[in-house]
Amino acid sequence: MTPQPESNGTVRLASNGTHPGGHARATKFKLPKITVWRAIFAAIMLSGLYATYLRVFYGLGGSTNLSDKFPWGIWIAFDVMCGVGLAAGGFTLVAIVHIFRIERYKPILRPAILTAFLGYSLVVVGLLYDLGRPDRLWHPLVMWNPHSVMFEVAWCVTLYTTVLFLEFLPVVFEKFGMHKPQEWIHRISVPLMILGVLLSTLHQSSLGTLFLIVPEKLYPLWYTPILPLLFYVSAIAVGLAMTIFESWHSSRAFGRALELPLLASLARVLAVVLSVYLWVRFLDMSHRHVFGLLSQNRIETWLFALEIALMVVPTVLLYQSSIRLRPGALYACAVMVVFGFIANRLNVGTTGLEAGSGTHYIPKWSEVAVTLSIVAAGFAIFRMIAQYFPIFEAHTHEQALAEMEESEEDPVTVG
Amino acid sequence: MSKAILYDSTLCIGCKACEGACAERWGLPYDDKIAAEEKISAHKLTAIETHGDKFSRRLCMNCVQPACASVCPVGALQKTTLGPVVYDADKCMGCRYCMQACPFQVPSYEWSSRLPRMRKCDMCFERQSQGKVTACAEACPVGATKNGDRDALIAEAQQRIAEKPDQYYGKIYGLKEVGGTSVLYLSAVPFEQIGLRTNVPLEPLPETTWRVLELVPDVVSTGSVLLGGIWWITNRRAEVSKKEGKRR
């Protein structure tokens, strides 16, 4: 389904760039800014292309700084572990809107599903780079080892990407006015959504379970038997943060109104989820008696502090309504959560393993180039699809928006 | 009746005959330059290490409950009843989870190959299943590497310690480490002094992930009931309020 919208989207992107939606507000800055961003985008994609050439013709040895002692780098820790986590908004919002039936959040459901679908697709792209034999990506589907966490993750990611595709299909059907298939999808939508939430629960946590096998390698600030639980809760948090993040960006890109009250009340949920996460982490560390490690002047201590700070600061800030209702501040908090999450996954997946593996790992430029290209491609494809397909409904629901404006600071309706 | 290797560091003279025999058995190149490399890699599946005046030998431990075989998503690694942990390169998709999971950092990867494989010692599975001893044990001129039944080798190791208690550190490495390994070590000094990892847990590592994985059916069934139930309640509520003409 991608080729068609892509080609069409490109045309629209070009025309839209010269006539941005938020014309009055942004004309002065938007034209040069977009050119700069496009130049950066092109530079990233070109470097990614060259890195791809290195990967294909010179193998993992020619394109990465991986070694026998350090077999996993940022293509796993960022492209896969962060990619899957940052796409968690899809299942979180599906659960909120369709299972808990809090339908106020419906306007931000579609962008969340699109982000998730794109996120998972790009995770597969990342895997194609990282696997030694990408041509055998399908092997876990026919060669089973139910004792392997990776086997479970492979199945869950495959199935969930399919579910996301089906969850996204109604958007396509709506666009082309295909009512029959839309009805079919609608009929299976509830079991489909429940399946999606279950699959996400399994593999979001399983990405943490992956590291339970390395108790002697992973630094004790991160190694805990409850890694699966921590991965799951932090995925929910970052899924919410990403929803705020992408709403903010798309409102600027498309010059549409920000669903501020809606996002503000979502930020409330985010603050609570983060508080639970931080508290569970605190309890876990105190039960394992590892606070003493924090007095050591090691790189792990500082990276841990950075990660925790990036979670604690937005949590505290988001408890204040003045912060939640200021778009810039709200956005900044969401960004902090996203970076805190990324720091956590990189710590578990790379830096926390260095000392235990007896080696140092700094990604090669080509590893970074591929990662940045995947992220940039994600932004670009999201933009194209959002422009061409009915993703953002908010601008057609200005009335609903006005209603919600009252509700944010009303404790009863906000819940 | 599972097979094992007993390596006695106090007997080893560092001649590297085992390295040469191993290279020959795998059809790998072996010359002075490779002999000088004191670490295992994709082109050197066993290596003699020098630690002061002591020697040590690195090779796959062929664990009794191997982490590598438990984590392999495609079952390319298998623990055989004979003892060796064998590898099927045709299944392997190169996720390298075995390398990450191995507590002894044994699996090596053909990093610069376009169609890479993982490489590791398989305790000469083919030779042993034909009733022959491993290539390294056959080549060892002083009996520092011995191949046989695990139980018999453990008994022999205990006997060696008992006969010459002042020459041995007094423990067998590999007896309990990660639930037991098929390569056993004897040493004159504490094992970390000959480069062995002494911080590995005594618990078999596959347990750590299986404890969580075995909950999957419970999570799926409980989750379906819970989510389905919540939907049933909220859906009914929505229907009722629609009928009553209320706006939610």
C-alpha cells in the first residue's frame, strides 16, 4: 500500500511546502526553515545510502563497531528496542478509546496507530540491517524454539504489525470510499484490538526479558528480575509522550489547531504512569540494595542519573496544570520523556553491558547514519501519509474541541 | 552418559598441539601468526592462554543447560544427549543473541563475511558420536586435555585433587557454574587467575528467561478475559446512554 500514497504524497508535499496551511503565522519562517530541514534530510539519507552500501558489500564488520565481545549495538538498542517502544502509543490509545471507551481521545487515535504501524515497519527495516542473514528474517516463523524470548518477540512483532496494518486499513478504505471492506474490518475490530493490546503487552515486556539471560554482564543499576515489568510500564509512558510529541509536530506542519485540552489530560495520565514507573524502580532498587553503587564515580552512574532525571523532571512538571496547558512546556515534557526512555533502552542495550563484557563500544558512523536515516524516513513517510489520508480529524471537529476546552480542568470529566 | 573434556592447567605445557588439531578438524588455516593469537575467534575455536607461568585453555564450555541454545529463536543451537552443543548454520539468521547470552563469551561471528555464520567448538560431535575422542584430546601429548564421560572425569578430577592437594586449588571449575558445563578445569591457583569467569551464577541461565516466558499463556488467557470483559461493560454502558439520548 505504500508506493501509491508515497508517489501521490510527494506531489502534495511539494505543493504544500509553498502554501503551508498555517500561512499567516508561518510564512516568514517556514520557507527557509523547510529548505534547511530538507537539506539535512537529504544529507542524512545520502549518508544512510552509503552506509547501506557498506553494510551490503562489506558485511557487519565493515559497517559496524560490533565485536565478538559486543555483538549488539545501536541497531538493536535503538532501531529495535526504542522503535518498538516509541510505537507503543498505538496499543495504549486503542485500549483507552476502544476498550475503556474513553472516546474523547478519538481524534488522536489515528495518528497514534499510524505512528505504531510506521514504527513497527521501520523496526523490521532496522532488523534487516542488523541480522547477519536478513534473507532469513522469516526463519523464526517456521523454525520454532518456544524457550527463546527472541522467538516470542519475533512472533509478536510479526502478528502485531499485521494487526496494525488491519487497524490502519479503515483509513485507506475511508479515503477511497470503500464501504464494504470497511464494514468487514469493523466487524472484527474488537477481537482485533484486544489481540493487539495482548500482543503489545507480551513483546513490550519481552524486550526486557531478553536481558534477563545476562545477569553477570548487565550493570546492577539496570539488571533486575522485573525488567519485563519496567519495560512494559515505560513503553506505555513513552507511547503517551509520543502521542503528544507527534500532535505538536503535525499541528505545526499542517497548521492545524492543537488538541491542547485533550493532550493536557493525556499528560495527566502520563504523569501518573511515570510516577508508578519511578516508584516501582525505586522499590526494586531498594530491595536489591544497589543504591550504594550511586556513590561510585563511573560512567554508568552518570548515565543512570541522566536517564532518571529525564523521567523525574517531566513527571514533576506535568503535575502542574500551568505546564500542561502551555503547548511549548507540554511539548518539552514529552520530549524529555522520549529522551529518558531512549536513554534507558540504550543503557540496558549497550552502555550497561560494556563493563560486564570487558569492552568498549562506540557506534561507527555508518551505524549512526543508518539509524538517523530510518528516523528521518519515519518522519517523512508519516508526513506524506498524514497529508494524503484522513489521519487528523480534529480540524473537522472544532465544536468538539470547544467542548473539551472546558473539560480539562474539570476533575469529573477528565477522570 | 554425557561426554565432557577435563582440562588440567597444572599439566599443560602450552605446546598448542590442541590448537593445531582443532584447526585441522575444522579445516581452518593455522600458522605461527594465528598460533600467537591468545583468543578464540571465528578462525580459531580453541586457544591456549598464558597467565604468568600458568596456562589456560579457552573453548566452548558446552554447558549442561546452555544459554545459547535456549535463546536461539530458530533452534539452530541444540544440546545433544551426547553432550556437545551443536550448531546448524543453515537455520541461523544471525541475530547473535547466542553471543550476547553466553556467559563465557564463546560464540564468534564471521563479521566480515557477506553470508556470515557463528563459529564455536562443538566438542567434536561427529568424532565423539563415532566413538572417537575429540581432536584436541587426541593431540595433547601430556594428557592435560582428556575426553570421556562427564561423571568419570569428575571422579578422576576429584581423585587428582585428593592425591596431590598441595598442587591443586581444590575445586573443579565447571562442576556447578551455570548449572554445570561439559568442559571441566583443574588449576593450581584460583580460577580467575587463569582467566576464567568466577562471577557467573550457579543457576542455569535458561531459568532466568523461562521464569517469565512460562507466564505467557497465563497473561494471554487472563488478558483476553479481562480486556473482553472491560469492553463488554463499557460497550453496554455506551449503548445504554445512546438509547437514553444522553451525550457522553
